[in-house]
Amino acid sequence: MKRSNWRPRLAGRPQSLLSPILRSWLTEPGSLTARCLRSSRHFSVRLLRFGKGRALADEAVDGGCDGALAWVREVVLSCDGKPVIFAHTTLAASGNGRLTRWMARLGSRSLGSLLFAYPGFTRGRIEFLRLDDRHPLYRRAAALCSPPRHLWARRSLHRLDGQQVLVTEVFLPDILSLLPTTGLPKVFGFELT
């Protein structure tokens, strides 16, 4: 697979096609888990896969997993019974720190609940990519829904005690059906709250 062009901001012509609601999810600075909890009556996480595997070609990170053996975790976040986010996480298998042990014990709990609750984590910048069927994460996410031609994704690197985990979140079509929360942009002069 050719390396993808993850971007540090939503720019260019395709971004004009984004709905304000999807844009607000993509640029959410806080925990997506916390926002899902605020936006739905019932939230759940289903573990799809956890184990050692090869990192994707576009998961090159400083001192990280480019093509190397990694711990790979994939989950689907559902709100009110509908899958809304497919999350793919990689952690270099060469390390054996606290983060490795925590990830192994997460099960069907959200990684976001750990990343945003534990004070030692630092988060890198959020990057964005519009995925199509050439990207393996599009194909994995598409198995969970009736996908459009493109799915938007974001990713960020989280560090703790010398270890780093790369979290990629792919937004599924039903994300648009969630109740709006505060912080959404103004549309036609009205704030969506």
C-alpha cells in the first residue's frame, strides 16, 4: 500500500463537502467516548480484534511501528445500537511498559476513557484523511455499515512513559444521527446546541 497523505488540518476542496456535524466530530479536541456518552442514551464498545500483527504502511511514527510487529486493537463504538466510529490502535510490540499492560486488559472498554482520564498522557496533533476503498481501514470500517464512497478519519499519537500509541478513528455514516452537543459551529446564524 502506498503511504497516505494524512494532513494536520481539514483543507482543500473535499472539506467543503463536510457537514457541520461531521466537521465538529473530526475536530473534537476532547474524548470521543465522552462526547458519545453525552450524545446518546446508550453507548457501547465492541472489541473486534486485539493481538500482534503488522502495522499499516501509513502508520510510520517516530520510533514506532512502520511495517513492524505491533499490538493492534480494533473496536467499534456504538450509540443507541448504531455503529458510529471504527477505532484502530497500534502500539509497538517491542516495548513492555505500562501502556502495553493496560491495553491488554482493556477488553470492551474504551481506550479513550484511559487516554483522557490518566494525567500522564500527552497527545500529539490530530491528522485527517478522507479514506476510500483503497485503504485497508476503509474496508474494515465498511464491513460495519453501508458505506458511502468515502469515509473521513482522524488519528493522533498519545505518549506515556516512553511508549506511544497511534489511535485512528474512522467516522461511520450514523455519526450524523447523534444528538448535537455544545461546541458545534453556527449554521445559518444559529448555534447547534
